[in-house]
Amino acid sequence: MNYSDSFRDKELVQGLARRIAELTKGLDKPLVFMEVCGTHTMAIYQFGLRSLLPPQVKLISGPGCPVCVTPNSYLDRAIALCRLPDVVITTFGDMLRVPGSSSSLMEERAKGADIRVVYSPLDAVQIAARNPGKRVVFLGVGFETTAPTIAGSILAAEAQGVTNYFVLASHKTMPQPMAILSADPELQVDGYLCPAHVSAIIGADAYRFLCEEYKVPCVVTGFEPADVLQGVELLVRQALAGESKVEIQYSRVVRWEGNAKAQAMLADVFTPFDAPWRGIGVLPGSGLRIADKYAAFDAELAIPVQVEELKEHKGCLCGEILKGKVSPFDCPLFGGKCTPESPVGACMVSSEGTCAAAYKYGR
Amino acid sequence: MNNDLILLGHGSGGRLSHQLLEELIIPQLSSVPVAGQNDAALLNIGGIKLAFSTDSYVVDPIFFPGGNIGDLAINGTVNDLAMMGARPLCLSVGFILEEGFSKEELARILASMREAAEAAGVAIVTGDTKVVPKGKGDRIFINTSGIGAVEHNLQIDGASAQVGDKVIVNGCIGDHGIAVLSAREGLEIDSGIQSDSAALNGLVTSLLPLGSALHVLRDPTRGGVATTLKEIALQSGVTVTLDEKSLPINPGVKGVCSILGLDPLYVANEGKLLAFVAPERAEEALAVMRRHPLGEDAAIIGEVTGTSSGKVQMETVVGGVRGVEMLAGEQLPRIC
């Protein structure tokens, strides 16, 4: 048995599920916990964890899939850029299918745009170095887990004198949206399963203010089935005892102070800004844009382009789903007008989106 | 959204491919509905039963660990015939070459085609070669068509799965897709995984003595085991329940999949078959497979647990239950 298999041990996982059932036996109102990270959403569906939990524990999915919270306006700008004859768009694969106001990158690729899927932003820098006559734009989306690698690509381009590499940056940061959700009177969250790898960068201390201001338990939780259920058990115990503190379940990776080196890179290359979140709106200080001293690498400033007028898709409940207020099955478009092949909302696009996970594993 | 264009996902073997067949191709060209389609057509010509199949190969890169586009083009069509229980007799080969393609690489591809055909016991009897201007093709595309003799009276068909059937796979899943992916430029993962590209007609011959206990044979190529099982469940109107812990998966494939966020159930195979066998003969079928060089890691991975409108579900390693759907769009690596 390898190391990660030990966190998928059936006896261990079912033992945790039994303990959660015993702890919550007789509760007349279910405890509602939100997993904020898309990888948690996937793990919960992929391993069928909901089917192991008692009805007294309800898991809802929050705004933790980076593709899903990327707004139409960003996609529209990326699409406008890819239509320029000398622009090569480089991106992680998930972004291809995300619908903008009237098109998607996948459609533009079929029409002839030069759009390449890369596995690391450093590959995009290499493409730029090999194609000096092209302007190579990397689509920089994601949370604090991906942002340091993109900061690294800008530093690498600078060090190698690659001047035709640009980043269209729309990074999001945690935990600001969790504060917005905690303050929402329509939403009663009894605790958060805090993201695993984001927390490895920002540190578990980042969640303390949530516990203090909103009296909500926070447990930084790993992605394996036993991790998730142990995270749930810790949340149940806090909720039943009326406590609200930060705990680290994922102690094999996450420290209270986080990764100082990655934090320093982020502070050097990026500047916090008021970022727009799909379905949630503009949240103060919740995103990272490229800092002024690296403005030459900022695609938005360096490559002016006419962007089409913003159109939101009617009937799509992505916003409410991202806030955990409704489940994908409540959306009138789910599985009919909106499927992974022809998604209306971003939650259906990314493999980590709540709707895509529900479509693939949950029906 | 614009639905007028062919997207890459239309060639994925998943739901979009099915849609294209259902909405555009089959209404124009075939009287057999998509749900009745098998890997090869069965023909009865003057009392002689034949299987007939065709397939085109556009794999990128053309050379990958464990094979190349040439042996793939032979094995793929041989396997489509074998899945009807047919004995492959002869193949045609069509090449579309791009101007500027290297003769040395073509010679290597031809050599492995010859070897693969010999290994499968099939003759290449006719062919065609076209060259397109540089930039109008991608180095080399190959089409092969094949004819096989059907020498049994069994009903081996995607629509023949029955409640109680055991689902058997002849070895580790996902090897081909991961071998190709790790050889792709820009990824360069040294996974040590080799493609499983192989002709399965010999293995099928050893299964035919199971007679009427052998209900379905199908090779889970594009779209992987999940998509193929979903097709069979839909065709037969049954529920298939998989047992995740019994899925044979190479640790290297597991590793690459977890790095890239892929699900091995959706990754392509080129030397695997899924057999639906009546429960009383399932252990015997498993033993037959394990004695064959292409079936050493064979395993019973699930069973048909009821009738339905075509449901596939899986009991996960931790004892939870989840649904299994067809591949949607392309399998895209995840972002974080």
C-alpha cells in the first residue's frame, strides 16, 4: 500500500463516518458545512462521501473553483486578444470551454485562433522565446496555489529578457469571499472545510479572523477521503461544543504561518485589487493584479484591444450555486441546456466545478 | 453559443461524438440507429457471415512508449473485428502523408505495421497513398479497414448484457492514453508507462468456447472504460455496478492521473477488452484470460445489477457510491 492509499482505507473511512453519525445522532437540524475548494468538491463526489454521511450532516460547495469564479468580462478580453493575428494564447486546459458573452476559446480555436494548452506557465515563456514575432499571453487565473508559479514565470521572462511574454492576470485570493458568505444572513454555514493547498501558501492563521468575527469553526483539511471525513468530524465536535477556532487537519502539509517564500514572490510581482467574482460581485482586496513595476508583462495594459459588450447568461444559477445557496439540481438549466459539452455557466466547465462534478458523479 | 462548428470534442469518443453521429452522420448514411451500432458491421453475403470495420488513426505524437501510429492502425481495426467474435482475415491501408514527412519515419511505421499484422495473423491486401501540401495535414494519418470471418452463431453484441453478468477486463486500464500523453511535447513526464497496443483476436478466440455465456465484448478505446460501459448499459437497458477496488490500474497511471486531475476510467486503452459473461462461467472466463499473455492481470471489475435505462455506478474504494457518466468533451488537465 502506498502512502496516499492509507488515506483511502475503507475501514478507516467508514469508522470516521460511524463516529460522525454517533456524534450527530438525534440532532433535529442538520449541521451545514461548506467546502470552499474545488478539489474538495471533486473528492466528495468522486469517492461518494455524501452517501457515507448521516442526514444530520450536509455538505455544500463554495466558490473555490478558480475557473468558475472567473467572470465573463475576463473571458471576453481573452477572446478579443486571441483574435489578434500575432497573439498566441497559452492556458491551462480548463479555461478552453468556459463561455464568454458570445463565444469560448474552444470555439475560437476551431475558427483558427492560436490557443495552446500548457501544463506550466514556464512552458508559455519558452513558447514566447521561440516565437519572437508573436505576442504570447498566458491566462493567469487561480488562487494562491497557482499564483506563485505565474509570478515565477514573469520573473523568469524578465531574467531571460523575453519581452513578448504577457500575463492576463485575474488571480483570486482567500479567505475574503468566506467573510462575505459568513456575513450573508440567507446562508447559515456551521463550519468551513478550508482549502488544503491554498492554506499551504497563506497559512492557517489567515482564517483566525473568521472564527473571531463570525464565530464559525474552520478546519484546514486535506483532499483524501479520510482527510475530508476527519475534517468533518473536527467541525462537528466544534459545532456541538459551541466553539469556533482554526484547526489544521492537514498537518502533514500546512503550517500556521504558510510558505514565506511564495508569499514574498506574490508580494513582489502582484498587487491586491478589488476583483470581480462571477456570481458574487466585486470583493474588496480579493484578487491579485500585476504590480506596477512589472507592468510591461501585463497583457491588459500592454495589448490594448476592443472587448465586446458584456452579456450575462439568463437563467444560470452559477452565482447562487457558488455561494452554496442552491444545489446544481435546483438549477433549471442543469443537465438540459447546460451540460459539460455545451456549458452555460462556468460551474459546468471546470472538472472541479460544482455542476460538472454533480453531472459526472452525482446523478 | 455557436453550434455550427466541429470541435475537437466531437472526436473524443464521448458524448459529443455520439451527438454528431445521432444528429448528422447516421440519419444521412445508415439505417442502424446509434444505439444499435457495434464495433463492426455484420454482413451476410450468400450465406457467408462477415464482419466489416474501418478506423482512422491521427494519434499525436506518432511515436510513443510501447508503439506508434502504425501498429495502432493494425491492432485497432483487428480489435474492432475481434469484438464481434470474428476472425480477422484481411485489411486495407490508406495513408495521408504531409509534404516533407520523413521517409525514415515512414519506414519505421511500415515495419511495425508489418510486424503487427503478422502477430495478428492478418494480411494487408490493398492500399492507397495520398500526399497533401505542407501544413494541410499533420505528418501522417492512416486509415485501415478490415474484414473478418464470423464462424460462430453467438449473439455477441452491445445489447446482449443480462442481469447477473460479470464484467471482466483483461488487464490494467489507462496505459495507452497515459503513454501518449506523457510523450507529448510540453508535458515530458517520465512515467515509464508503455502503451498496451495489441491485437486481441487471439484472446477472443480463447474465450469463444464459453459459447452462449459470452454476452458482450467491447474494447474500451477513446472515452475509456467508463464511456464504453455506459454505451453497453444504454444498449442493453441495464445497470452496471463497478467495484473501484478491483479495477486493475498501474501505479504509474494512477500517479500521472492524480497529478493531471484525470480519471483513469476515462483514459484510452488499445489492448483491452471488456467481457460480459454469465455469472456461472465468469470464473472460468477469468482463468482463461489469465492464462493468455494479454490477460495476466485480468480481473472481475463489476456486474450487471439490474435493468434500467442505462445506468452505470461505482462502489468507491471507501465504500461510497457514485454515478459514472460518459466522457464529456475532451479530458482536460485541471488547473489547480
